[in-house]
Amino acid sequence: MKINELFDLKNKVAIVTGGADGIGKATALLLAEAGAHIVIADLNVEKAQKLVEELEKKGTKSLAVQCNILEDQSLVELVDLTVKTFGTINILINNAGGGGGGRENPFKISIDDIKRDYELNVFSGWRLSQLCAPHMKKSGYGSIVFTSSMSSRNASPNMSGYGGSKASVNHMVANLAFDFGPEIRINAVGPGATRTVALASVLTPEIEEKMLEHTPIKRLGTAEDIAGAMLYLASPISSWVSGQTIFVNGGGVQTLD
């Protein structure tokens, strides 16, 4: 296979949740460069529409869909609208998520806070994968990629819910690989400290310096760094990769404590 064919996503249809900003946006742009049609699913439909306009100026067929990943009907409508518009689904980037990582003092939060971590990071992605899988199997090409986290294997204070939910993602994809194969591959990308809006809200020069003490590549990550791994897992080049979590972290460990 020629090098350009290994990353060829021409006419493939990709859903990117949380796709209007940060890692999701960078991933959507890169998948579009590889030829995919892009569905931007995001709570902020105005931002999603702006990205669609940017993609369409480059010749990419795309669609903005307002989506709340905590509402099952919203997930069903996302899949239905994608298939109605493009005819199929080939790639799902389960990027939307969140939680209270770094603020989860077990003596100050409730079980509802922990439930929300799992609803955002595990249950929603599992459900959306279930909804997309039949279309992927029918098309003969499927790749599902979750956004995991370094917190899935780090041990830090006030991270039990968020870190636990991301660890669940890693093990979930390892198991679902058996259920979804051979037509569908399912993997995860675990970002290290990446320059996003979320990190910027807590990052100080002192914290950054401490993070880089244990990072061989002496810089924080960018959204584009993570998107590169997403593209790899979405593309034919990774056709024998499933059930894996790839950590993109500069070779090191970055924590807030």
C-alpha cells in the first residue's frame, strides 16, 4: 500500500463529539485534510457551525449538530441525522467528556459527582458506539477512538472519579474490540498535559516547570499532537490496531500536584 493510501479517508464519514474546540477541533481539521466528511457534534452549536463554515471553505462536506452527550435522545438524533445526511458512519471520535478531576475531595463531594464522571466519560461514549456500530459494520469500515487521559494510569489526590472513569475507558475499549471486530476497530488516545482552555485555567509557570521535570520532550502538548494520534487510529495505516490505548505525553508524566 502506498503512503498516501495509508492515511486516505476520502469519502469516509466521521463524527467528532466535542468537536468545536480544542482537541476535537484539531482532530476534525486533520480528518478533513485526509478526505473525510465531518460531523461536528457539540453543545455549542454556534462554535460548531463556525468550524463547519471553515471546513466547507476548504471543500469538506460537513455538518454541525447540537449534542448533549448526557441525553440519550440527543445521541440517537446525532446518529440519525448523520446517516440521513451522508448515508453512513465510518469513524467516531468520542472526544466529549469532562468531570471534576483535581477537585474531587472524597470528603466534600457526593456520589452524584462521581456518577457524572462516568456518565460523561464512559456511558455516553459506550452508547454512541453502540448506535454507530451497525452502520460501520454495514459499510465494511469502522474506527472508534475515545479520548482517555494520563489520569487513567497516574495516581493523584482528588482524582478518584475522573481518573477512575478514564481508566474504565481504557479497559472498555480493550473488551469492546472483541465485540466489534473484525469490521470495527476501537481504541483510545490518552493525552498528557495539553495546552487547552481547560488546562489554561489552572496552569501557572511554576506548575508547567514542575510538569516538565519528568517529561523527556521538554514542552507541553498541543491539540495537534493529540489529533495526530487520532488520525493514525482512524486511518487504514492502523488496520491491525484495536483494543489499545496510546498515550501521547512527551514521554513523561505531568500532574497538577
